[in-house]
Amino acid sequence: MLKLKTTFDLAGPNLSDIIVDCQPNSLIFDYLLSWAPEVARSHDMPAINFTGVAAASSSYLLHSIKRSGHEYPFKRRKEEIVYELEPSNVDFIWVVKFPVEDHIKLEEALPKEFLERVRDRGLLIDGWAPQARIPTHPSVGGFGSHCGWSLIMEGMKFEVPIIAMSMDLDHPLNVRLVEGVRVGSEVLRNESGELEREDVAKVIKGAVVEEGGKCVRNKVKEVSAATRYKGDGRGK
């Protein structure tokens, strides 16, 4: 990030020339171009700050800097996953990660009753997991994703339906692709922007085991085959 900012700073003197040549009505900049407003002001032009990071990301960053002692809401999200997975009645792998400085063990973070109830159908991994190997296993019928682009590509490549739970940045747009191509199903948020446990369980069940999700499972196989066909040059 530092090298990128340095590169932008070196390009600063040229920005004024670009403005003179292009005659734009306004200048849109992000946080790496902290000097851009001064350049815009010298040309009597409004400067608009565009931040491509969601409010939640900024909030978490400020929380980690201030160390206020208050619990951040992410713990609640982990607790919700417990109640989303269990009623889906599907076998699952859940990779759980905690900040190193918290020194939390898996057994301490999750309800003991939950661990006992799902031990025959759930594999919980604390920390690192072989992510590249998991979707290639024939037993994997779907995966819950925040819909980052690389994960969507993995899902389509390895023929795994996507349970789409977008977070921020480009994720909502990526979900439109997932649903448009029919390689996954979206979990819709409620009016407060939260994921309801019943809705998550319903989408998981529908995509992985129910007859209604068969078209999604077939479509992702079709897209995977087409991608490989074009990738090896035969699709030209």
C-alpha cells in the first residue's frame, strides 16, 4: 500500500495538466490521493471523496485502533452461524478463526450443546484450513461465501453451488452474477440489513439437498465445463 501511495504522489504534478487538458466538472479522489483537493481548488473545481470501503470495515478499523474495551458485533455473527447451520440438517465444514491476541479456544467460543449435537455431521476447524482442497472433494455440495470474486471463480471452477451472503465492496454486484448465471442462491437480508438464521438455513438446504436446487447444481457443472473448454483453447 505504501508503494502504491508513493507512486500516486509522484504522479501528482501531472494531475494539474490533465485537468487543463480534459476540463472536467469535478475531481473524484480516494484516500490515497490526499493532495488531490488542493489541486482541484487551484482550478476552482469541487473535489469529491469516494471511499470504496464499506462503513463496517472503517468501523472495525477504528475499533481496533481505539481499543475501547467494548465488544465488537462480530461475535454475535459467529453465534448466529451456530443457529443457521444446525436447522439446515446438512453435513458441513466450518472454519472458525479468532484474533491471535484473544487466546480463545473453539470449545470456549461455541455452545457445548451445539458441538455435541453436530459432532456426527459437522467438522469444525480452528484456524488454518486447506481451502484449495475442500471444494474439490466430491462430497462438498455447496459453500457459504461473502462473494469475493476469487471465491466465486473457485465455486464455478470446482462445480460447487454458492450460498451467497454478500458483505461489501463488489460483493453485492457479484451476487447479481451468481444469481443471473444460476450458479448459486442468495440469502436476502432483512430490513435492518441482517441475515436471518431461518433464511440462511433454508437457502443452504435448498441449494445442497432439495430437489428445487437441482437446477443450480446442474448449472454450476455446466458453467465449470464451459470455463475449462474455453480455458484450454478449444473454445476459440
